Amino acid sequence: MTARRLRELHVPGAPLVLPNVWDADSARLVEAAGFPVVATSSAAVAEALGYADEEGAPPGEMFAAAARITRVVSVPVTVDAEAGYGLPPAELAGRLLDAGAVGCNIEDTDHGRGGRREPEEQAELLAALRAEAGDALVLNARIDTRLDAGGGRAALPDVLDRARRYLAAGADCVFPIHARDPEVIRAVTDAVRPAAVNVAYVPGGPDPATAAGLGVARMSLGTGLWRSSRSRLEQELAALDAGHRS
């Protein structure tokens, strides 16, 4: 499947819901359930491989996991590429495309140096990635500005500035990952209309129907399914252990 199809599914007011996966089997289940796109969660993939999130896993293992996922599904796959693993844009684009991805998340936290990239620097990275990938990758630019704490709306100008810069640099979609407040989400969608906005589908945030009314084009579950599956496994193991001891 092509990046063109993935772009077509980003419709403000009709959110594309992405149940993020961590391996080939979970990807198969998402496709079988009827979802038109498979997305990965970097945290879930890294943990499944035995590493920590935030680029704790070797890039080669993350790209190999992505390739196993794209191999078993026929729908478009978008890969959470974290902050880009410190790779040059040409190499990052090439490895994503070689893995079969047609989209990727790129966040503006620099895990190698610690802290956030300046918006100008992140925009340059996105522009370079766009130049290397052409139209073959749908770029989802994650904005890590904190908006979830008390008084978080004070950070909204930074979110809007970054969103505009990232879209101008070539991103297809912007993802203010900490946005939960409907008024904040509406402010972002209004500011960048008709560009696509991604929000997290998590407790405390809007559901798909509410997000549709706010003009959202994409919703990500992140680690939600993986955490739910892990919790269920822990419960079953605890029950087995209790039965064994009795």
C-alpha cells in the first residue's frame, strides 16, 4: 500500500483511529479487525524486544521489527521512528522505506542530547526528511510540549508555533501528544486548518466522536493495547501462581 492511500485517510472531522501494535501477530489482529492502517508504538516494540523506550533499542532491531510487521499485512503501515535515532535524514528515510513503511512519527524530543529540539532545528530535520523521502512517506510530526498540567494552556503558543513550522517544512500531520483539553485541541485544528491533526486516544482525552467534532484527523492509542495485553497476562499468571500454591 502507498503513502498516497495513507494521506487520503487523514480527513479532519473523520479521525483515522490507529490501534498501535508491537509485533507481527498484533498487526495481523488489527488488520483482521477491519482497521485500514497499522501503526507501531515505539515504546511497545522496544519493550517487546527487551529494551527501554526513548531510543533504548538499537535502531536495527526496531527497523527489523517494522519489516516483520509490514510483511504480514496488506494495509499501509506507519512506524513510530521516535526522534530519528540520530540517523542522517537520507539513512532514516531509506531504512523506513526498506522496512516497507509508508509513514512515520518523528518527535521533537532529542533523546541523545536530552531535552527538546528548538523548533527551527526540528523543522530543518523534517524538511530534510521530506526531501529524501519525497512523497513516499507520510510524516507525522509529534510535538512534545507539555499541555496536561495545571495552567498548561500557557504552552499553547509554543504548540501552535511548532505546528506551523513543521507543516511548512513538509509534515503531513502534527501530533500535540499531550493535548487533552477540547478547547486546546480545537485551537490547534483551527490554527492549522485544513492540515491534519493527530491526538492521543487515552483516558482523559476525547473519544473519536468528540474528536471528530473538534476537527481531528487521526487518533493514536499509543501503548494502550500493549499495556492492556500485558496487564491481562500478569493477572492470568498471578491466578496460575495462586492456584499452584494452594
